[in-house]
Amino acid sequence: MGDVGEDFKFFNELKKERKANNKNKNMEVIENSNIKHCIDQNGTVLIKVKMGTVCFYPTTNKFLVKGKVYYGNAKNCLGFIKNRMKQLEQENGK
């Protein structure tokens, strides 16, 4: 195998390690939170709240809300949900 092939192989191994590391850290945060969630067969964390379902992808640090993709780890996702729920409560309270 040439130098370029070895570089790609090394890069792919690093990418797999990074994704596994992301997943472990994010799942630890999700499990330690008191938010009710479920995990589908692909490993996506589904969090059902009043504003809809939030899909969090622990390996890529992305989450999807109402068709819009946001970037952030599990802490960012949980913070987003809490802030959005506060906004909804304030709008409904007025």
C-alpha cells in the first residue's frame, strides 16, 4: 500500500476512536441527567418534550429539532432543551 493509502487508513482509525470517545462521554452525560429518553437501534438518543422530539446523535455531536440541525455535545443539547422549555413556559404564561 502506498503512503496515501496508509494515511487514509490511519485517519479512518482516528475517526473511529474519536466517535467512540464522543459516544462514551455523551452517553454518560445523558444517563446521569434526569431527562427521560430512549435509544433507537442506530444509537440515536430520542428525547420527547413538549416542543417535539429531539434527536441527539452521540457519535457526531449533533442534534435535530424540528428539521433543523444544531451542533453540540450532550451538555449543549440538554441546555438547549431546558432553555427552549423555559421560553415556551414564558410564552404560555403571558
